[in-house]
Amino acid sequence: MNFGIIGLGNIANKFAKTLNEMNECLYAVASRDIAKAKEFSEKYNSVKYYGSYEELYNDPNIDIIYIATPNNYHFINSLDSLKHNKHVICEKPFTTNPNEAKELYDLAKEKNLFIMEALWIEFLPSYRKIKEIIKDGIIGEIKDISVSYGFDTNPDRKKRKFDSSLAGGALLDIGIYNIGFIDMIVNDEVESFDSSYHLNEYNTDDYSEINLIYKNNIKAKCVTAIGKEIKREAYINGTKGMIYIPDFQQNQGFKLIIDNEEKEYSYPFEINGFEYQIKEAIDSIKNNKNESNIYPSFSSIRLMKLLYDIRMSWNMKFSFEK
């Protein structure tokens, strides 16, 4: 299967490296800066490189496009890819609102194409085991969940991370991992939420504490920050025991604790963790599916709606939103 990549930043480097190590074909890359595209192409041995996205869209040899552009471009880049009959893996956040997300999934289905949000934690083997433990009732009924993630950033990256015109801010940058983790575990609509937050000089968030309540009085809390180091760990507490994940975002192992007895589980990555979402996309396309069974459209749209509702409760509209 021939891959194309648009948007050649840090995350695209990781994706391209993974493709190379999987012996998948990176056929073409594109950037509006042709020199950058050429340099990226030489680094990862793509067959072609382009100085415009349109040239890549129109390349008949490309089967699937990985979109790693800034957040504000995800919708239009995905839309253009689908219109050119390409399958799509789009970086998180999939879009900036749920209506756009639904439009993309509907169009993919209409054109019999595959599309998937690249929320890579959804595809990690460790989470399949955690879901199995929960489903089997080993920790009883879930009572509460807590998750946190924060990092500092250097001044050079600050504007890029928080720029409202790029749909910046901590919520859509790393808060999506926190909220996405909770959504993946509970797999249900939120009944209510409240939060405390801080908006910076760019009118985007750099810190938040969000409390969520689900059916059966399941409570969840997440803490998110850019500009402050916070350990990215998670706890799932049940009526019979708990699961502790020391690094939920790059989950390669966790602890199951029942009656003060600990059992450790280990699921090391084959490469770097990105391989699982790539395998899911390839397998889904080969089986003529329009979306992933692991991370289906309704989950992606539900997550996008929650993130949007949280943003609106903060009156955090991006500069391009009316």
C-alpha cells in the first residue's frame, strides 16, 4: 500500500520512520516548502516529493494519505483527500467540531473510502488487555478514573502550541489524550462536567482540571497542562480493585491491584507504538471497511463533541470560528 504524507513536522517524522521500519511504502511527501519536502523525502526514502498538497492529492499511485498538518487544517485536508479518492489517516484532533467530523465519516462511507483519526493510544495492545480485565469484572464496577499529563515547552514552540488561528491550546494538543483515555475506558456519553481552567494571552488554554460524570455515577478527573511538568499517569478504580498505568499515553505496561496484591502486565512496542494504528488502517482497507472497528466513527465524533462542549463552556473560540 502506497502512503503519502502532508505536513512534515515532528509527528510526521515519527510516522515516516515507523513506515520505513514496517517496510511499508512511503510513496510521496508534500510541503508548501519544496526544499523541506525534498529533505524529508531523502531522509525517509520516499519515491516522490511535492511542493504542494494538490500534487500529492492528484498522484494516482497514492492509496492513503496521512495528514499531519496543524489542527485547523485537518478538516479541509481530509476533505480534499477524500474528494481525490484517497483513504485517510488524520492526526488528532480529527477536526475542531463534531459536525465536521461527521461530515468526513459520512463522505468516506459514501465514496467507499477508509478514514480514521490517529488517536494512537486507542490501538495499543495494552489497552485491549485492560478492556478485557474490565469486561470480565476483575476490578468490579468502575467507580472513578483519574488521568494527568503536562509538559513544559521552550519559548520557540510556545506560539505554535497556543496559536488560536492554528486551533492551538493544551486541550486539543494533549488534553485529547486525557479525555480520549477516559472515553475509551468508559465508552459512553458524559452526563455532566465541570472544570477550572486558565486561558493565556493567545486566548487558548494552558491548564485545566476537568471533572466528568457518567452513568452509574462513574466519576473521572483529568489534569492537563502545557508549561508545567505533570506525570502522565492514570488510575482506574473499581469496587474490587484498581489498575494503575504509569504512562498512559505510551502504555507499555500496567499494574493490576486486587486486595493489596499486585500483578504487572508488560506489552512492549514492536517499534514505537505508531505501528498499531498503521496496521489497523491497512487491515481495514484490505477488508473494505470505511472505518476502524477498534476506534469507530461514533467514538471519534463523541470525543470531538465533548472537547467542543468543554471549549465552548470556557468561551474559547478559535480566531477562525464565528
